Amino acid sequence: MRTQRTQVGIIGAGPAGLMLAHLLHLQGIESVVLEARTKEEVEGTIRAGVLEQGTVDVLRESGVGARMDREGQVHRGIEFRFNGQGHRINLHHLTGGKHVMVYAQHEVLIDLIEARLKSGGDLRFTVRDVQLHDIDTDSPKIRFRRHADGELEELVCDFVAGCDGFHGPSRLTIPASARREYQKSFPMGWLGVLVEAPPSSEELIYCRHERGFALVSTRSPEVQRLYLQVDATDDIREWSDDRIWSELHARLATHDGWTLKEGRIFQKNIVAMRSFVVEPMQYGRLFLAGDAAHIVPPTGAKGLNLAISDVCVLARGIAAFYRRNRSDLLQAYSNICLRRVWKAERFSNYMTSLLHRFPSHSPFEERVQLAELDYVTSSVVGAQTIAENYVGLPIEWEAPAPVTAAVAGH
């Protein structure tokens, strides 16, 4: 068995794994990234792309934001639409000048892969049979094959970063007795389509309608991303192009004559809606980041952004270990990250509950839902809460202090 040594072994070349490798490289820390998919598959996976202000700042400051700044679209507001009327939430004004950037996740991955390869970093695709060993020792190991019929190899590390998503091996390597998992499944899914058409709106539209939720998003001046709430058990084959356009027009209709611009639908799929968190996000020398540790429903646009904030905290902790012989930041990694994770889960759950039609809702609950929408779009305080969470809460760099009697108000 061939053996190699590195400082940090990273499993997964998604946003978390690639960004972590890039941040470590900037600190002079060696890493090896292992990915099951091909380079083309990673770069071709179309995912949401609403980047928080903090994510935009990290990409710029780490030197991989140039194409984002050229091709991304700055959005200073979003629209909540209900009862046939749109209500704009001015993110820029309500948050002291912050905004979001619409830049697709696969474009971020393309930029990070290019930076990794240009720097000569070790990035291996089509890796198979990944197994973790000795994660509770000072020399955790990753065993794998470079191809399906390749020989077994071993990577000996100081640390392992599990950035391999919900179905990867990292999380399940943590003993069941040492982890607790929280999850919630929603009774709906999102039918997403990519359309060759000009934008119908300069900003994202989140629409609550009695027939179900709809979202108008964008990818580029020529390609738009549209979503419909569907039943969680729906088959994509049941949704013809004509049926999709009919539902979109019905749900997004306004009293002021706004029209949705149609075009050729060239991709469609149904995404499940669920929430998931594992605690803790670390065990021994293994650290989980991104979807390996948590999943949010897409309504709050938090998935990629949480992955980036996770690895910012992790990279800082690893750098402190090597540069200053400090282990306290790594020991606090899970506590630091989970505080932000649960706030993002709260916001994503809130947005999902606020904007979707639930089969179990009574007429009373529907009226309360509309009253909540009326409140957050007519109250400065209500709108500011939406805006603050949407552009992204700041990354916290230290573990939260214990609540004292004075803080608790006693």
C-alpha cells in the first residue's frame, strides 16, 4: 500500500473543501483534496448562487473574486410578493450598505479549481473507496483508490476535513454514541428550471400564493432560474413545459401588469426540502464542514454561505495550531460554527414557513401567514430583521461566552 503524508487531508471538492484548501495554501499549509466526481462533473453541477456579503468579501480578499466581480450581479434588495402585490425590502439601506451577489455556485467552484491548479496544489478527482481511520489519534489516515480498479493508497494527516456532503463517509466515521443528529423534512419540494430568457426582474422575487410558493431568480443576462413549490412526491415527468409556465404565471401575477418573460426551458429538476444538523462538528482530528455537517432548505440561500463560514473558522484554527502552537481555536471549532449554523437554520425555517403553502395549514394559519408578511414588509424593524439575516450574519471567531447572571438580566 502506497503511503503519503500531508498536513491536512480534505475529502470533497465542493465549496467547503476547495475554499479550505485555498485558505490553507495562502497560509503556507499543505493539503490534499480528494473528490469522487470528475472535474467536469464538479464544474457542471448547477446550484443556487446567492452569496452573502461576507462570502463575497472572503472571495475577494483571498484573490479568487475577480471573475465574480466582473460577471456577478449585485442585488441591493429583494421582493416579497403576496396578494398580487410586490413589496421591496431594501437590503442595502437596512443593513448599512451591505448587499448580496448573484453568482452561481458552479462558477465559484470553477474559480477555486483554477486557483488550486495554478498554485500546484494536490487535487485528485475520481477517487474511490474512501475510508477514514485513527481519527481520534494525532495521525488520522485516509485510505482510498485513485480509480475504481486502482491500488489502495493511504494519506497520513495531521488533520482531516470532512467536506464530502451528507452522503460522504466523514460524518458516519464519528461513532454514533458521540454525535447527535437533528433533522426535519418538509412536505414540499422545489421544481427548478433554467430558461433561456432575459431577466423578468432586476432582483429576486419571493412569492407566496395560495397555489404555492414561486421564486424568480437569475443566472446571467441570458439565463434565468425559476422555481415552483411542488409536492415532495412529485415526478418531474409530470411537469410539462406548458404546465410549468401556467403555474408560474398564475402564482406570480400582479395587479400592476407585471409579466414573466418566457423562453426555452433547457433544464428542470425537483429538489427536496429538508433541514439537518449534526453535533458536534468535530471528533478527534476530524472536522466536518458544509453539507457534511448541516443542510438548510434553499429558501434562505444559506447553504454555500455556511460552508464558506465553516472553513474560514477552520482555516484560522489550523493556522493558529501551526503558527502559534494554539489548539484552543480548533477545540472551539464546533461551538463557534454551530452558533451561526443554528441561526441560519432558524432563518431558513422561518422563510420556508413564511412563504410556502402547507397542506396542514388551516384558514386561521393562512391568515396569520399573510399577517406576518404584511408586518415584515410594512415595519422597519420587521424588514430589517429579514435584511440582516439575508445579507448574512457576521462570522464569529471565538466561542460564545457563558451566560452570566448580569447578561441574563438577573
